Amino acid sequence: MRHRQLGFTLIELLVVIGILGFVGAAAFAMLGSSLRLQGSVQTNTQHIEQLTRAMNWLQSDAEQFVNRPIRDELGEPEPALEVSGQGFSLTHLGWNNVLGAQRSTLQRVEYRIVDNHLRRRFWRVLDRDQDSAPVDQMLLNVEQFKVEVLSATGWHQQWPLETNFLPGESAAEDAPLALRVELTTETFGAVTRVFELPSVDQVSLLGASES
């Protein structure tokens, strides 16, 4: 009588090892793919949050624009809204003062590309001197930043126009009506938003009471 063979043969062991190796490799590949997908989702989520934050800043500043010209650190006048090249600066209302500091609730801000980042810069005073240090906020990575101003005569890449460049001209016929900004990023491509500006007469009155 032949005894029944117990255990596995060498061939069976090799087959089992091969199957386990294949399953392990597949599981490792799936884990790697899952981790890459998770990392991609986290990166895209971060980019969305940064873009949303930047657009919220732009909208808040533009929609609270006030016709309050300023003087720079050299004493030179700057208009309430200035657009040139790949950036702009303006004066706006609504700077929160929860600590009750001795300052205006108006704020001067500037948006510009610096080292492929959109930078929001503001000053703690409107009319600066040479000791007035700015505060910088880097909002997000950008490839391009375009700004245009809408007036009754159309869209303009420069502001003020030559016909209304004088600081403090609150009743200029060709007043700014809206800002159009276009942000180009590697993740989302070109994203365009249009922000309506308050009427010049309205913001002049508000600015006079806040300055």
C-alpha cells in the first residue's frame, strides 16, 4: 500500500510563491497609485484654496474702492487707482480695526507679480514717509497677471488716462467702472474675474469721512 504524500511538492511551493509575489506586487502598485492620487488631490485642493483666497482679496479690495489719492514715501502724489503693466494699486475702505488702533480704516494696497507669485502689499498709513514699511502677503504661484480698467470709453490697460491723471479728480468724466483681472496658473490656466467699482461720487464722499 502506498502512503499518501503529505505537504507540498517543490513545484506547488514555487507556484504558491509566484502567486503571492504577483499579489504583493499588485497590492504595492495599487498602494503607490492611491498615495499618488491622494497627493494629487491634496495639491489641487491647496491650489483651489489659494486661488479662492486671492480672488476673495481682489474682490473685497476692488468693491470697496474709495477715491482717496495718497502720497508715496518721496512725497509724490499717486491717484486713488493706478494700473500699469502687470499690477495695480488702489485705496479701499473696510480695513478692520478690532484693536482700536489710532489709524484710518482706509488702506492702500498693491497687487503685483514677484518671483512668479502674486503679491498683495499694504501699508499701515495712507500718506507714507521713508520709514513706512509695507506688509507683504504672497497669495499664490502665477504665470501671468493682467489687469484692465473699464470706463465709459472701453477697457484700458493703463490708468489713469492722460485726460484724467490729476490726483483727487473725483468728477472726471471718464471714471473707472470696473476692474478685470486675469490670473494664469499652471494648474487652472487662465481665470478671469470682473469686479464692479463703486461710483466715483459715492466713494469720494465715503473717503472724505474716513480719511
